[in-house]
Amino acid sequence: GGVGAAAFEGSKTGPQHRLKGRKGMEGLVVRQDKSLIGFVQDFYVACLKMSIGYFLVGVFLAPMALSLLFMPLFLLNIDGLTYDEAMAEQGLIGPLASAKETCLAVLNVFLYALSLSTTFGGSPVIAVSPYSLLIANVNTLMAQFLFVFLSGAVFARMSQPSHPIRCSKKAIIKKDDYIPSLGDGEKFRVLSIRLVLTGPPPCELVDAKICLTFRIFVTLPSGSVFCSTQDLDVVRPEANELSLLYGLMVRHIIDKKSPVYGHTNESLVDGDASFSLTVMGLERASMQPIFHLEDYFVHDGDVVWDADYVDFIQINDKGLRVLDHSKIDLLKTFKASSSPLDFYTRAAGTVSQAVARMKRAVDKRESEKQEEEIPETVSPLRSWASGIRNRKLWKCMSSSFTRA
């Protein structure tokens, strides 16, 4: 197998049908024998890994969950709760234990527990019995611990590395005419993925490293299945400085050395193949480390064959370049050559035109050179007139010397 290959014997004992694509890779059930402390630590780490939306919802719902946890304990001794003196003096309602409306009583108990969980302290009821006072103090201590936990989680969540990199949702595999072919006329395909930086300009990455990984499940003759993971060679794996406003095209040439060579879309789907793009570097403005991971599953249609990306760089009326990052996911049909003969015909036509232009330039230079080498032919009549003018000039000069 490839690097990182791990045998998987579950295919023999498990059901024949298993999930593929993103659901099969992310839908894992991990069984661990950890203690309660380990479970709490894992829960804290899981909270930090949540998306920002779920994390904010969890922060606001945590005090309510703590209130719901202590509310049944207060209801066990409902006689230990009574209304405060201000409401009793108003004579609006009597003691809580004698309330006719059960829903109102439960709501008041919940508000009391919620006030303790949020350390607000304002509620229509108060605790008077020793049992209720004990539960109220424990509720307050747990609320303080929850506040410390949420404060640390918010600080850690806001201190996490940013994700300014945006990758295209689709990867493409196409034939590229710019890649030279071998003597047998075989043209190689190229796996391409486009990405840009979405932060405020200037967007630059320092010491950027780009990795592309190919993963596929292979069935051995014995019947066991293992996951083969291999690194793919990219055209530009490292760069000291990258300005990704214009975008960057990560390209892998599928030649005979590539693990993807010989595969078709059907074979990749059968093997539940996927590609993982990893980008690491430092954001130049804040010098903050950046790590971005993007997965492309062939079974889910994340890899498109014989297509190309739509150009998102345009020129406006003022002559300025407009970078429309909203078009990063747009694709267009790529019309590949039906046969290698078509490509060679176009290439031969281009070469013949270039040779014709070079030949015309050489002929022009040779004609100019020949014109310079040919001596000028002087007619006899022109030579006789020139001699008469020369004799008259010398005669005038001699007479002037005599007078002097």
C-alpha cells in the first residue's frame, strides 16, 4: 500500500453497504474508555472546534441548561421558596406554595434558578428553608465555574488562527495543452484547485506550504480493505511569499509517476477516492499562523472532469482590474481534443506560421545586405560633367591665389 495505509478488516464482519464520500469519512463513531475528567476535557476541546455560529448559541444556552438542571431540585421542596417582601406588601399574590396556577409556580422557580446561573440575583421568589438555601448556593458556585469555563472558551476561540483562505468547492481534472507530451503522443491530465485570500488587502502569505493528498480504499485479493494515502507532487509546493488576491492554481500533473494515473471517474468512485488540500503559512500583516484544509470527495461530485474555471478577473470602464471572488466556484465546459491528431494538427499549423514569419524576416535582411554591397553604377555622361565642374573649380582657385 501507500504511505499511511492502514488495514481495515471491518469490511468482512460489517454490513456490505457502507457510506461513501463525506458522510463515510466524517461519520465515524470512536469508542474510548476514558474517565469523567477525560470526557470533560474532550467536551471543552469539542466546543473550541465548533463553528462560530454553534459556539455563540452554546454560550447563550449554557446558563439556561444549568437552570433547567437545578430547577427540579428546587421543586422538591417548593415550600422552601416564597415571594420577596416587595411583592408580598403589594398584595398581588400570596405564598408560592399556595399558588393555584402550577405553570406560574414552575416559571417562577425557573426564573429564580436562572437568576442564580447568570449571577443577576433578581427573581420574584427567594429561598427561606435550609434545603433551598443549600441548593441556591450550589447553583451559584456552579454558575461561577460555568462563567470561568465560558470566559476561557471565548478567549481561546477568539485567539484561534483565522481562516482567510477560500478554496473552490470543485476540483477539476482536464487535459492541458501546455504540458509537453512524450514521444508516443500521450497527453497527461492535470488536477487543478483554485484558491484565493478573502481578508482585507494586502493579502499575503509568508513561508507558504501547499500539500495535496490522494486517498483511496483498495480491496486486496484476500478480501480485506485498506485505505491508501499518498502525497501528490504539485507544481509549486512552497513559496516564500504569495499574494493570493489574484488567486492561486494548485496543479498536479497526472503523469505515469502519479498515483492517480490510469484511474477513471468510475474507478475513483468505486474506491471512494478523495483529495485533501492543505495550505500552511503565516499571514504577513498579523504574522498569525494559518492552516486550511479542504477535502474533495469523488463520490459526492466534488471532482469534475473535462471542465475549467471561469476567469474572475475583469477590466472595468476605468481600466481597473476587478477581482470577483464570488465566481471562484463557477465552471465552464472544457472542450478537449477528440484525438491526439487534432492537437498535432493545430501545433503544426502554429509552427508553420512561425517558420514563415522567420523566413520572411531572413529574406528581408539578406536583400538589404545585398543592396549595400552592390556598387553604384556611374554613367559616362555623368562622369564627363563632373570632370568639367572640377576643372572650373581648380581654375578659379588658382586665379585667386595669383591675385593675392
